[in-house]
Amino acid sequence: MPLRRGMNGGTTCAIRGIIMDKRHFLTTGLTLALGASAALAQSGRPGGVDELGRGPQSAEPKRAIPMRKAKTTKLFLTPPGWPNAIAVDPANGFWVQEQRHDGEREKAWLLDWSGKLLNTVVTNCQNTSGMTFGDGCVWSGANGASIHNHPEPPVNGIFQTDAAGKQISHRQIPFGPANNGGPCHGLAWQDGKLWISSNRLESLVRIDPKTWMVDYMFPHTVLPELKDRIHGIEFDNATGFLWQVTGTQKTDVPNYEGYTPKLIKYDTKTGDVAELVVFEPGSCDPHDIAIHNGVFYGVDAGEHPRWSIDNPAYQRAGWPPLNSPFGGYVFRIDFI
């Protein structure tokens, strides 16, 4: 607002071309302020807030997430490899799929409830990071950037393979380039629908596997202590909740010794974290989980990113280098 000295020595100002002296200026300002206050009082809205009544201290308080603990019990070893994904075939047992970094074709093993090998299916998925079983097929999620000397773009997407080893389909995660929808880090089956944990979308996506149309999605948790280690998922048909593997690493303690595995329980109606499960020290390192008759199971790949493979106590003859003491084990999860 321009100010200037008046002819009689007083200060004048111009408002929209109107010249007024100091007395008139103060009177006008007071009138405007009183009018604004009256309007504010009439609206019933307190001062210092925006149009929706939000003030600087009106942020919603952080919601406390219910927590409980769990421990693991080793059941049996898979065939040698890095078993990175597990799913239930109710009539037969567990499907477990390996991941590789050398680009060789990857195996999915059907194991009975005691670990006996019933079937082996070889898939075209690369660096499998999540799988499930549904409609008589193995569904495998690729994370192809973790393959040595991978092509560009990497081999990503979802591979559908039948129990005889025939590839039925290979399709990309939606909402991306036609040849590269980004990597997957978990798959789950829900009554004919396929859940996908999409790294690129940072979301959990439910899709119709026949039409490949998305019918629902919500973002992964954004809680900083959980979002950095997002892995396998499982849908609990009995409760309607979706579970996801996560965990936290101590900044000053590397490797298995400084890691705490966790599970996130999502309310699929809201996308909210409904519960957090923290594993007891000395537990297996879950990379994926499966649920059968209300019992939770997991698999420890023995290949955890950024953990050293130089601990001789973890190594096993005939196996690739392992960096977890329980690498290769299928285990039961017991909630405490």
C-alpha cells in the first residue's frame, strides 16, 4: 500500500486510487477488521484456522497400532536353493518356489505337509519374489532386475504355469509400460482374484486373473519403520485380512543378528494397518507366508539383501551361499 506525505505534513495513503489521511486510514482499517471479526463470529469458526477449520495443531493424533509377538518352529528343508515364496495347495501341501540370480529357469516344488517332494514345475519367472497357487496353476512374480546381466527392460510381470509345467500366460502389472510393469514382491489368492504387491506402484493391487482388470488397490504402509522391507503377502480367507512380510534392521548391527522380522496385518476395506506382529529373537527370517486351517507358515530363503554370505555356520553342502541360520526351512509361525 503506497504511503506519502500529505500537503499539511500528515501521512496519507492510497487504497484503490482513494487518497485518505492517517485518521481516515486507521478508521477504515478498524472498520474492516471489525467486519471480518463479525463475519468470523457469525460463521462459528474459531480464528487461526482455514476454511475447513484446520489449525496448525489440528493434525490427527498418531493412531496406536495393536501389536503382538510370534515365534517360529522349523518344520523341514526344501530342496536346495533359495526358496523365496510359499503357497498352500489345500489338497496336497505347499508350493515353494526358488529365486535365482543367474538367469536359469526357476523351479516351483510341490511338497507334502511333511516336506516330501511330490512335483517339480519349471517356470520362466526370473528372481521369483512372491508366488501363489490358484485355479490349478502356480502364479509367480518376477523381480528381474536382480538377475546378473539382465536384459533391458528386466524380465518382470506375473507368470502363470500349470501343474504340468506349461506356461499359460505372462502379463505385466497394470498401469505401466506394456513391456515393463515393474517388479513384484508378493502374490496371494482370494477366491479367484489375484493380489499383487507392486514395487513400482508401492501398492497392493487386486486383479481379475482372467480379464487382467484391476478391481481394487491400496498403498503399502507409509510408516517409515515398516516400508523399507516389504515382501511376501497372504490373504486370510477366514478373516478377510491381508498379511505382508516386513522387518527392521538395526543401523549399527548388520546381518541376521540385527534384524527383527515382522508381519503387517491390513484391513482391506480401509488399507489401514490393523495389527503388527513382531518376531522373537532367534526366529526364522520369513520371506513369504501361507495360511492353512488358521495356521501360519513361512519360508526362509537364506538370501536376505545386503547380508553377508561369509558366515560358515550358515552354509550347507549342496546349497548356494546362505546368510541366515535357517535358510531353506519351511517353518510354522506361532502367535504369542
